[in-house]
Amino acid sequence: KVTALAEALPEEAWRVAGVKQRTRTKSPYPPFITSSLQQEASRKLGFSSGRTMSVAQRLYENGHITYMRTDSTNLAQEAVEGARQAVEGRYGEEFLSKRARSYGGQTSESAQEAHEAIRPAGSDMKTQDELGLAGQEGRLYDLIWKRTIATQMADARLRYTNAYLHVETGAGHTARFRASGKEVLFPGFFRAYVEGSDDPEADLEDREHPLPSLEEGDAPDCRGVEPNGHETKPPSRYTEASLVEMLEEEGIGRPSTYASIIETIQRRGYVEKNGKQLVPTFTAFATNNLLEKQFEQLVDTGFTAEMEGVLDDIARGEREARPYLESFYRGEGGIEKRVEEGLEEIDPKQVSEIAFDKWTPYVVRVGRYGPYVEGPLEATDETATASLPEDLLPGDTTKERLKDILEESNAGDRPLGVHPEHDMPVLLKNGPYGPYVQLGDNEQQGKPKR
């Protein structure tokens, strides 16, 4: 029915039923703090959080930027004046904000630093080229410079247009469509900095999607109608940028620990990077099973954020450290008691099991030597196991894939033929790292050639 309607509509008379326009202004983003720098460096430059902090450390040590571990968006007066002079000199007075912009102080109650925002050091606001910076240091400095300069630039002005079109279907019904457009009336700070874009000039063109001039009563020609289905998509996987954003929102960690948190979960094999995405592994699922079963309170984000607050109180001298730590480790429900209970009650096989209905009758477990599949063999219905390939991740695992791995691993040796020179069988075998070819069987003298 939808396809038939789409084929018929271009032949009908289209009419513009109404046009609505609205103009909006967009103000510059605050200067960088640690978390926003890590997020933008990930989006724009493809830097990991660890690399961002390492490069920023070198820039700081060489006197090019202010301290890079901070929760404060405040800019010193010399920075504001220097940025305003740079804007007027490079872009013109029309791009300068009418008044000097300020961005408060710290971004959260738990902010632990009294430093100002991350910005170019001094008041001259020298560019990457003027400082002779190149490579990773040059790219990160340029990002910081543009963000700082943009804070003192004028608002961008955009115009949004919605055109409403009606067309009679011929069956006494009216089909209604809406076309949306956007124009940049004045780029303002976009000229220097567009969040998530490496090239502000190119992004300005991408941001403009103007509609042709339309007025109510116009009769535009229809060149075609294409039926498109829309489905609800699952949430996107975390990237380093979005994970840092979540950690900040939930109050987990501090600016100085975001990079080490992300580095740790990768080093321990809990996630693997697929492009920019952080993809959980089977080890992550098994670890999560254990923590939720035995240490449920400790992995609750609310408890973690609350603990961070307590540690801040201790650091400020508003709370005694020893009583809190005694309770945390040795109190009722403390870590010590939970570990002792876990040693007696936890079934390692059960907590390491990863099972989904779509995999039935197969399950995945994580053992000493990595993840493996367990399930019945097709021919005998006997339960068997097989190691999973190192590059197989839970999100890519299907019932069919698990079955193939299990069957192939337990199929035994397959003779491929006889070697013409050695007069020995050539066998296709399966090992923990996949299939391989072997000359002769295992009963021959010496180690077989593989």
C-alpha cells in the first residue's frame, strides 16, 4: 500500500500549505576542562584519553598551555583580553562579542582543582604555527587555541525553516509532508570552532541545508517519493569520549583518573577498541557477573559517586579517614566479610557462565585459558567444549557461530592426502588457536611437522 501510494503521489498536485521560520542564536562553548578536552580530542583527533593527557602534559611542561587537570571553566583576565584582541585582529570586530564572556568557576560541587580552564599560556594567544608546534602537540594545541578564542566571539545566528506540503491522494484523503531547512545567517564563533569538527569552514557548509524560496499557496513539482521505514535502534556503544562524559555525569572518578580508568579496562581485557568504539569482551561479562553477585553495592554508580564525595570530605578535613576506612573494609557488609563469604559460596563455573536465550543450547564460559563454548554435539548429543577465537566478541556471537566452532573443534583429524616424498599422511587438525596442517600422526618418532 505504501509503495503504491509513493508511485502515485508524484502525479498529483502538490501545494504549500504553510511556511514557518524561526531564528535562533547559539553561544560559544565554555573553555576546556579535562573531561571536555578528552572528549573533543577523541572526536576530532582520534586521540585516546591517555594520549590526550600525555600530549597535554608535554605542552604544559614546555609552557604552552595552563595546567591540564582541572574542573574549572574560569579564564584569567589576561586570557580574556588576549583572546579578544586575537578575535578582533584575525576575524574582525563584527566577530567579537559585545562584552567579555565569563564562564563561572568550577563545573561541579566535587571539583577538586582551583586552577583555571585549559588554555594557551600567557596573554599573546600565539597560534600553533607561531609557536612552531607540529605533530600531535601542534594538533592538540590548535584545538585548545580555537576553543579559547571562540569563547570571546559573537553568537552564531541560524534560521530554521519548516515547509508544510499537502497533496490530494485521489481517494478523498490528504497526504501531509514536512520539509526542514537550516541556514547560517551569521557564523559568529563557528568561524573559529565547531564542536566535533576538525575544519570549521567545511563544517559551516555541512550545517547549511537551505530550502528553496517557498510561500503558502505555491505549487512545487514533485520529482519522486521514496518510502523509507524507520526502526528503533539500540543505544550506540561507548567511545572514549562518550564514556568520559558518562563518568563525569555520574560523578565517577576525577579529571586526573579518567584516562587511567579507560586504560585499565583495556589492559585487563574487559574491552577492545573497534574503531572508536569500546566493545565489551567475554571477560567483561564474567567479571560483571561476579561483581554483581558478590559486590553489588560496590559496583553501583550511586555508591561510587557517594564514595568519591566522602573522599573529598576527608581531603578537606571535614571527615576522619580511619573510621570510614575501618567500616568500608571490616564493617558489617564490608569488603573483608564479602570476600570471605564469596570464597565459600561462589561457584566459579556459575559466575563465569555467559548465557543468552538466542544462544541456547550453547553457553560461553571464561576459564583459566580464556573463553570457551560448551554445548551438545549434533551427532552424539554429548556435551563438549571448544576454545573461542581471540577476536570473537559477545556482540558478534551467534548460535550458528558457536555451533560451528564446537563441531569443528571436536570433529577429529581430517586426512587431506599422502605426502609424495615422505609417504606420510597430511592431516588437518584443530588446536586452541584454530585449524592447522600436520605431517604424519602423533605416534611417529620426534615432533611432527606443522
